[in-house]
Amino acid sequence: MGTFIQDIRYSMRMLVKTPGFAAVAVLTLALGIGANIAIFTVVNAVILRPLPFPHADRLVRVMANLNASNVKNVGMSEPELDDLRNNSGLFEQVTAIWPISAALTGGDQPERIEVMATSPEYFELLGAQAKLGRVYGSADGVPGFSDAVVISDSLWRRDFGADPNVLGRKVRMDTDPYTIVGVMAPDFRHPGQTVSSDVDMWAATEFNGPPFTSPPVRNQNFIPGTLGRLRAGITLEQAQSRLDSLASRLRATYPKDYPTQAGWGLSVESAQENLTGNVRPTLSVLLAAVGFVLLIACVNVASLLLARSASRVREMAIRGALGATRGRLMQQLLTESLLLSLAGGVAAVLALGWGKKGLLAMVPADLPRLNEIHFDARVAGFAFLLSLATGIVFGLVPALRVSAVNPNRDLKEGSRSGGASRGQNRFRSALVSTEIALSLVLLIGAGLLVRSFWGMLQVNPGLDPKNVGIAQIWIPVPNNPALNPYAKPGTLGALVAEALRRVSSLPGVEQAAMESGNSLPFLAPLSAFPFVFSDEVTTGGGRPQAEFNSVSPDYFRVLKAPLISGRFLEDGDAAKKESVALVNEMFVRRYSQNREPLGRILLIGRGSAQFRIVGVVGDVHDDGLDAPVAPRIYLSILQRPSNALTIYFRTADAPRGLNESVVRAIHSVDPTLPIFGVRTLEDLMGASEGRRRFVLQLMEIFAAAALLLAALGTYGVMSYAASQRTREIGIRVALGAQREDIVLLALRPGLVLTLIGIAGGLVAALLLTRLMSSLLFAVTATDLTTYAGVSLLLLIVTLAASYIPARRATKVDPIVALRSE
């Protein structure tokens, strides 16, 4: 320990003597280590850290699928939920999860809130307790909805002023009275997808009384999600095998409910994987990218250490002559490296603490578990171990080379030139080529993402988003149908028609239209469901599938989406009239390419609903600009309305100026309706680009850092090489060499190193960029334009870095150069 402390003191003195070297090394390492800690903090929170519930590894999602049509998660019925509980032998507990919108009334304005309807066992399954009051449980199970509800900490503070006496207070949700029995902790989040935001209220139901069908019907699969806790000792593979057996028994027992051609089955997936699976490729690519940044930083600092070691060859040779072993010399040199890396790690942590808000502001709002991103013990441990590992990585090879002293040889060589040996020079050159190769891989990755983003921006969305505002509306659904003013046929359609009339008549509004459902354009794809044509018989292999929308007659005119053939929907396509539908071009190309689609009859659902195709419209990229257009069927909202509505209004000028007028116009029809999500269609398009923009911004930062480090590394080696050839250059100049000859002489080594690095980087990029294929759009992982352009850019930058010392070499005075030694 005494020797170790002595080494630390000596290392600190040596670093203080060279403050410029120490500052550059620490800042370089802080860049590489900081980038890794930042991305690891996100990866740790989203992917690595278990869900914050007891035995989270046993939490699973169970889904019903139509395998013949490749339709996933079609929902479950209450009898199927009971089968999972009582006949599978797999679960300790099972709960339905049904995210819905609801209207909370009692304040100045009706408020739309996010409600999670669950089975009474929901909180028991998760092992969660309330911060204030209690959670509901099995004892609260009653037909229909239980009176007891639990609210979030956010809703408690927002609407109730964090009043500790909120317990027992009555609230009205969708006009029905409920009693608040508990408030959850601020960090409690539902472990799954929601409608659009965090859950505000949890409500318990048995799904077998009003407003649900009683007794429950097996083929009414309205429950969108199921969460279960596996029994101890059961693996996912065993669970899937037993679910396959259960599904087989149910198909045999209820053949009418599970037609053979549908291929109905059950699947199980880890709850954490289900929640975070779609962001894993993105975060994995970012983690690999920052790994490259750190490797480049390590190579750069190793090169600096080798350059610095040139002045210490004589010192190490003397130590060796006095009896120091190679291991003792390595210990001293590695101690210096570890001091540098730990200083870089501390600087990185301090910088992240200072810039945490800026980093989180870059993270897209739809990233799951966003609220759990914070600096914890795991991240601190990672930062410490990464700093130690970094010190060993960049310090080991220079230590091995510098400590391999030969007092006879190195004392002579050191006394003669005071420079590095040829071996050290060659090794530094190899490091620079490696640095260039690593930088090229990172730059190509960033270039591919830039090309992808640009390609996405060039996609024709199929509509004109300019000057289009939107607002979402929720129609309350009381538990007692008799109390629902919109339960009678035609009343909801009449509300839609009247709201559209009043919004359309507002000054500045050119046209207005409505769409049914919670889905918004560009933000999330709709679920696909099977259908058949009445003039075709489907046997085996499943039925075709398409996405469904219900829209008002002016929907396509407001969005300026083209009509290809037939007609648009009309005001006459109302209730009690023939059910009609429009289809998009993709639908025709996939399912009716050889048949005239107009006039064909679609059988939707279980065949009872028939719709005649009256028009074909252009493809609209509703599912996102970077997603392929899916076959789409548009129904009339006047015939198939729902309680979730979105109104679109096209204005002559900026639509934001009419937001309040639109809200007042809708409230003039029914003041009890909550109106929310007022924004523009351009806002939605921008939000849909959020995740790609996040990855692109980070990759651009990493690539810029890599390019800078590669340029600095090349400059350092070329500058040192030029200084070592001062005498040679002086002789050449004295013998008549021209300025151009000296520049080419000094540039040639840099060009060779760059070309070697680019060749190695291209090979590595061809192998590694395939891993990011899932993030690319409209470009392949082997795009020649990107590879050539990035290689040329790196060549120019590194040659520019080589040119500076080369130009300086042309100004050598022959007399001074010849006297330099």
C-alpha cells in the first residue's frame, strides 16, 4: 500500500508538471466516459432495471392472436379471462387492463382523464400500496364497476390541491359517482401502454354487469389487455406450452367461437419486454455508438501517452539500470493512466449532473419508463468501473511498450535524439489508423441515419397538414345505458353533424371534419382486423386484414387527400341507410388488383356487418411517415360513430388563433364534453419524428466528436513526425527542394495512415451497420452514396489536419534545422 500511495503521489506530480497534456487527456476521456454514462443511464432505466414491482420477472402479458391472418392481440372476453385464471394452472393472479378516456366533472370545465379499468386484483398482483389511503382489492369486486377508485399523485395535486382529506370524496367519472379511497405514490406507473399519457385514475370491474353484457359472451373480445403473475418456478417457455394446450382445448370445446380458419391462439410475453421491446434496437445502437466514441477517446489518449513517453525513455532506462523491474515500471505508468481516467470520469459525472435537464429534454416523450431515468447506485458503479476499465485500456499498451526498456539501447537512443523509438512511432501510427477506422464506422452510422431522416421528410404524407387544427372530444359513457343521452341510435351521429356545422361556420374556418377513435395520425398505427369479400370464399390460410377508420363526409376534403375513383362519403350515408365504405389504394393493390373494387361487399367482424365499397382514396401515411401504408377501410362516422372523436378544421390562416373559438363552438352543442389535445396537424407530424430525431441528434454529436478526435489524433502524429524530420527537411531545403516537394513529403505519411484507416473502417462498417437496419428508412445499411461521401469527408478532414504541420515544415530555416541536434 505504501508503494501504491507513493506511485499516486509521483503520478500527480508528473501530471501537474504537464498541465496541457493532463487537461487534454481528461477532457477527451470525459467526453467518451460521459457519453457512455448518459446513454447507460437511459438504457439502465428503460431496459436493464427490473420493473419496480416484487418479483417483476414473473409479470407477463397474455395476448390472443389470429395466427392465420397474423393479427396480434385481438383482445379477450371475460370468459377467456376466467379460463386463464381457473383452467391454465399458470398464474397466481390475472387482471384485465383496459386503458380508456373518461370525463371528470365537478370543476370549472369537464376534464378528460386517463382511466385504467382493471380487475379488482390489479394492485394485489403488482404488490402495490397507496401512499395515502388504500388500494382496491378482491373484496371490492362487484358486477359492473366498483364504487372505489384510486387516483394518481398527479391528479391529486392538479385537481385536489394535494388535500390530505381527499379520501372519501365523491367524484363523477363519465357522469357516474365514485369514491376516492387511495392516492398512489408519485413514482407509481402502470407497467404497460396507455391511451396517450400517464394514468390518472384506476377503477375496478368484474366485466360481467352493466355496462357490460350479462351474462358475458365468449366471442365479445373487448378486453384489450391482460396482465398476469406466473406461479413461482414456471418459465416463459413452459407457460407458452401450457397456453398452447389451453387454446387447443378451447378451440375444440367452442368451435363456433374459434373457427379453424382463424387460427386463434394465445401467447405470453414478459411484461417488461412488452413495454420496452420496440425501443431496444434504438437504445442498443446508441449504446454501441457511444462505445465507439469511448474507444476513439482511448486510442487518442493512448497516442498522447506514447508521445509523452518519448521524453521519458531515458527516465525509464535509468530506472531499469538501477534495478526496477518491468512490472514495477508498468505499475507506475498504469497508476498515471488510472488517475487520468478517474479524473475524466469525475468530470463526466459533474458535467452530466449539470446538463441532465438538457439531456432529458432531448429524450422523446413517448419513451417508456421515462420518469425512472435518474442517476442511481447502478449508474454510479458503472461510471466507476468504466473509468477503471478505460484507464487500463488506454494505458496498458503504452505501459507495455515504454516499460520494455533496454538500458544499453535506450540510454544511447534517448541521449542522441530524446525522441521515441521507431517501434513507438510505428505503434502511434497504427493507433491513428485505428482511430480513423473507428471514426469512419461511427460517421457512416450517422450518415445512414441522416439519409433515413431526409428520406422520411421526402415522403408524401398523402395530405396537406398546413393550416389544419385538431381537437379531441370524449363522449361520456355512463354505466347505466338509460342515463346515456347518446345511447339511442342516431343521437351520436346528430351530435357529430351539429358540432361540425357550428365549427364550420366559425369565421376563418374553411372546412371541418371528424374522425372516430383514440388514434391520431402519424403517432401510432391502428390495429388491423380481418374481413372478407362477400363474393369470395376464404378457406384456410386466414382472412385478409385491414385497418379501420370512421370519418365524416368532408374528412378527405379537409385533409386534401385525393379521390381516385368513385365518390367520397356523403351526408346521406347516415344511420338506417346502406352501410358504405371507402378503401385506399394500398387496399386495392393488395386485395382487389384484378377486380373492380367499386360495388364489392365487405363482411366485417363475424360477417354480420356488410359494407359496399363506393370509392377509392389516395394513400395517407396515418401510421407514420416512416411506416409502410397499410390497407385501410374508411366507414361513415354517421353510421359507425364512437365515443372518442377527433375534429379537424382547416383555416385560412394559423389554426392556433381559433382554438378557443372551436372549443366554445363544441361546448355550445354540449357543455359537458371534455375537449383536449388541441394542437395542429403539423405538431402531430413533428411529434411522430421525435424518436428518429433523438437518435439522429445523438449520433450527429457522437460522429462530430469522433471526427474531431480523429483530426486531432492525425494532427498530433503528423506534427510529431514533422518535428522528428526537422534535420532531414533542412538538408532537403538546403539542396534545393521546393515548397511543394516538402508539403508532399510531409503529407504522404498522413495520407497513407488515413487510407489504411478508411479501408479498415469500411470493412468494419459493412459488418456492423447491418445491426441498425431496423432504424433505417428508404436506405440500406450498405448505401454506397453514404459510404463514399463519409469516406471522402474523413479523408479531407484528416488531410487538412496533416496539412498544418506539413505547411509548417516548409518554413524550416536550413541553418537552424542543421543545428537542431
